[in-house]
Amino acid sequence: MQELALDIRDLRVSINDGDSSKEILKGINLEVPKGQVHVIMGPNGSGKSTLAHTLMGHPKYSVTGGSVSLYGEDLLSLKVYERARKGLFLAYQYPVEVPGVSLAHFLWNANQSIAQSKQPTGKKDPKAVLAFRKRLNAALENLKMATDFSTRHLNVGASGGEKKRIEIAQMQVLDPRMVLMDEIDSGLDIDSTKVVAQAINAMKKPDFTALIITHYPRILEYLQPDRVHVMAAGKVLCSRGMELARELEQKGYDWILSEYNAS
């Protein structure tokens, strides 16, 4: 049996809103085998982004039931920084701007934190900074971005498309084991979508796993995911191959919501 990178069982999540809460995820079941690329599609308000933020540990969301395992380890018991150190990475739909902190400084500290968590007493490599710089510049160049983005304040003054490419550059530098991408292709034109897809494809290897949330089948034609899941009303309704995404593009969601009695 193939090892599971992500194993979600009957996950129930509520959003905290002052003195009240509302259930958003109503029993999510999802398996993502190691080395595969899976996609989640679904209408607005179906809980897709809630799932991504919950997996990363956003305090706005409360887990009220179920379990999540990351490579066999209980994910929900870990703090956010511990999840990141275990190899979980979230590419945001709306990347935030961080004035005063350059992309290179931000990534270097993240990279060092991950390395030290793996080898707490490891010796410092005097050539590590140079190797890191080369890796970051190569990532930016592959994404057709100027290397001086590394010295700019993180996402400050960048366009929406540039921010999405910066997210991918972070992925390539940090080399996470499990990637969550929340609508990484939203707001991208055709050329930018192709560049981002090519960069993701370049990361594919036996231990790279991704769960991608999207509304648009265009990027999927480049990525050719292993599995497509449809979410609605806080549940995963069905899971099929790439043909499901093409069918959704032609027919929309009404037919599938009716077929599975989603409400």
C-alpha cells in the first residue's frame, strides 16, 4: 500500500465569530498518497480555503472532530511552526506584504529554522549562505523574475501575479514535503499560469506531494494531477481523474451538486 502524505478522516471545523461559531467543514475525508498531486475544486463557500487554513493551523478555525495525519504523525496536535518544520507549506491565495523584511532574509531564517530542527547540533557550513543565494536566484530566474526581488521587502509593491510567483519561489527554496496551494492561479494571465505550472512541475519528485485548490481547469492541463476532488457544503462529494475537471468546465457544478444531493 502506498504511503499517505496526508490522511484526513471525518474532519469537522467551525469558524469562531465572536461569541458564536459556525460549522464549515462537516466531515471531510481525503487521502493524498506520497508523491501525488491532487486538486480540490468546488463552488464558492464550499470550505476549500477553510480546509487549507485549518491544516496549517490558523487560529480562526476550531477543529471539533476528526483527525489529520501528515506522514503518519498527528498534525492537529502540532503548533503552526512545528507543522512548517515537518514539511508542510501553504501558498496563500492573498499573500501578505511584510514591510521591513526582505524576501532573502525571510527565507534564510525559515530555511535555518527547518535545518536546525532536523540537526540541532549540526555544524554551520560557511558556504551555506552562498549556496542559499544561488538557489533563491535560480528559483526567481525560473519564474522569469528579476533576482533583485530577493532584496526587496517581502511582497511590498509587487503585483498580484508577482506575489503568486514569489510564493512558488519560496516553495522551491524551502523544498517542503507537503504543499497546500490556495488558488495559486487566481488573477494570473495565460503566460503567468504557464510559468507557475512549469515551476510546480519542476518540483515533482517521489517525495513531493501537493494539494491544490483552484477554480480554473487551465492550470490543471499543464499539471496533469493524479486526482481531482469536488467539495461542496463542507464535504468531499466525489473524486475522479483529470476528466472530472474537464467535465466541470463544460457543465458547471449544478449537475454534480444535484447528483450528490449537496446543500
